[in-house]
Amino acid sequence: MVDAVPKDPPERVKYAVLGCGSTGYNVVQELVGETRSILVVDREESRVSELRDQNFNAVAGDITSESLLATLPVFEIAFVLTSDHATNLAAIKAIRNRLSGVHVVARAADPISAGVLGSSGADYVLYPPNVVARAAIHQINKLHANRISRRLHTLLSGWEGTLAIITHKNPDPDAISSAMALATIAASANPKKLTCRIFYDGVIGHQENRTMVNLLEIRMEKMDPAIIQDCTYLALVDSPGPGQNNTLSPRTRVHIIIDHHGNGSGPDPGTAFVDIRPGLGATASILTQYMQELDIPVDRPLATGLLYGIRSDTRDFRRNVTPQDLNNAAFLLPLTDSELLEQITSPSLSQETLDVFGIAIRSRRIHSGYLISNVGYVRNRDSLPQAADLLITLEGVNTALVYGITDDAIVLSARNRDVRLHIGNVLYEAFGDIGDAGGHPNMAAATIPLSYFRRVKNKDELLSLIMEPLLNKFTSIVGLENEGKDEL
């Protein structure tokens, strides 16, 4: 067979598909949605004729022939897709010998040939069974996400009355933005019959959190049991159940729970809607996916809040981040107000927070990579996680635990870089039976209420008295009980 070329070939094309069986033809159909700048080469003249009838630029010839490659238009990316391993291997070698700078994607018949093709010059090797498996998993996950989103929308569309959206105590950007998004979804589903109110307990103490609420003009109300009781429906965001990092009674009936934490006893089986995904980096990521699946417009304030929620909980995509978090952030990025986001992330540092930093640094005790620091009485509990973020950066420190006392609770914040340790599980095991505790492998928190000690005036002495046995439990769990824990 004589190698043939089309009349007056173009000087350059983007893609060359070498071998156009069933796989090659499907690739061509996908590529044509992007561009018609495609060249197809196949040994079978009848197939080439059919492709030309469909207005494709097609050539009959031997894809392993360097002389043929010399006559073809210049291409940037080559797909070598025959079902024969030897042919694909020879084609890759011909391309590498004749053409420099061309990216090559090759089809492999089995895992062993995949390695050979890769070592022979293929930039990326397709093994069809793996591609099919990944595509199937991707599609079923997308279908599942769509069904979850639709189920939430349908549920909200049938409700009448007031939906109380409750964040966890001392809400962070993830909880705040998630509450905003759920209120937006409810307004879209049932704008006339369902009213939403956002509630929180504790304080919004972190400078960035206060700035976010103010600049985005988010209406949030302090928890009031009387008001909550009058609400028709209750929803929890960024909290796994009633009584878990919120002031609701554990027996409270909650209708919606959306969270990305895995600690705790879990929701009541009778809860109408539950979506808890411990693998994700932020609850805001879940809500962002809902907005996309439901095709609900995301305005600039909401997009800015959700993006900051994901960024904050993943520490600028460096902690507990997943591909889904990144995809959702990419969706939000062009919709955000960059100036507002800059103002939120660059607030002034309060004098009290600076003082807490100083106390945390001076009172630090380190042993075997564990740092523990007592900052004493604090008014702004959000200064503790900021101090923990600072101390975990010290050389030789793998785990940092900062604790202090407020008017009504002992508060602990932990950061961890030791891959062998899940600090969220450790805090839950150490303090979960006497308070709220839990978190992620890298970050966690605990709150121990002072129900029986509220009348004690000297908070610092009370903190020292209570924390000694509690810290003994912590050090025992992490394995420091026999390694000089007195140094801590």
C-alpha cells in the first residue's frame, strides 16, 4: 500500500489521531467538540474514506513510517491508538525519531505494555479498563451528588414556616458561608412559604471572621432557646449532630445536617436529610456542589464567602484538601469579589490576640515533639487557634496544644504535623466524655464546660487545678506517660 496524503494539507494541526478503530473514533468525536484541527491516520483505506465523507482530514498510511510522518502536517499532540502493541510501540519510536516537541498519548493493551510504552517515549499511557473504571466512578459520584442535591431542594420546596440554620459554637468562615448557602438554596426552593434565620452561639471573635460577617452583611442571630423552639425546622451546618459543638440538647430533633466532620455519635436515624462527608476539606465545598448541581446563581458575596470558607478550613489548600475542594474553589473563583476577599483576609490584629501570642510563646513546654502551652484566662477564644497555628511552625514541634479558660469553659486548640497521629481522634478520646471535642488529623479543638465552677473567681487557679488530670489523659493517649511527661 502506498502512503497517501490529502491534497493541499494544512501546514499545522493541533491533534493527530494515529489508528482510528473504535477507541480512536471515540477520541476524534470528543476532540471535535473542541476543534476541527484534527488529522486522522489509519491503515484501512475504507475507514479513511468514511472519515473523509464526514469532512474529517484523514490519511491512509502506515503510522510507523517515518517517511509518512515527514509528509504530514505538523501536529502538536499525537494519539497512538491501535489495538496492536507492536504497532503502537513502533509509532512512538518513529515520532520520537522524526518529530521533536510532540506530546504523545498511547493506548496500552495491558499493564505490562503500558510500562514499555511509557519508557519508550509516551507522555501518557491509556489503559482502557482503567479509563472505563475511572469514568464509571466519576459518573456514579456525579449522579449521586445530583440526587442528593435534588433531594434537599425537593425537601425544602415542600416546607412551610421558619427554618433555623444553626452553626457550630464560635462559628468560623466555613460554618458561616455554609449557612449563607443553605439559606440561598432554601430561598430558591421555596421563596414564599419558607423563611430562613441563621443562629450561632459563643462569639465571632477571630478578626477575619468578624470582618467577613460585616463586609458581606451576613445577618446572624445569637442562639435563643425560646426562638429556636418556635422555629418549624432546624438545620445544622458544619456540625455532626445536636449537642455536638452546639448548645442544642442531644435529644433535639434536627431536620437537616450537613457537615464534613466524622467525630461524634452521628445523627439520629429519623433526620430528614443528612449529608456528612468526612473526606472533604470543608462543608462550604458540599454547599458549593449543591449550588452547581441545582444551577442556582451564586452572587458575589456568597461566592466570596464560600471560597473563603474552603480556603480557611483547608488552610489555603494545604490541609485536608481534596480534588473536589479544588474543583469547587475553581468554580467560585471567577464569581468572587477579589477586593472584598482581600479585605477579609487582611484584617488588623487585635491587642489581645497579640498578648495571647506572647503568653503562648513564653509558657510553651516541649517534649518529644509535643508542645503544650497554657495561655490562662482569655476573652477572645479565637486567639487560641491562631496561637496554635503559630506554635506548630516552631522547629522540632510536630504537635501543638494550646489551652486557656473563658468565663464558662476550658478551651483547647491543637495542630498536628505527625502523620502517625490523628489529633481529632485523640482530643475526642481524651475530652469527648466531658465536653465537645474532635476534628481532623491536622487540626482539632475541645471545649470543656465549667458548669460546676462558674462561681470560682480565680480562673487561672481553676485552670491549673482541672487541667493536670486532663493533660495526664492526653499524654497517656499519645504515648508520653513513660517519657518524662513532667516536663510538659
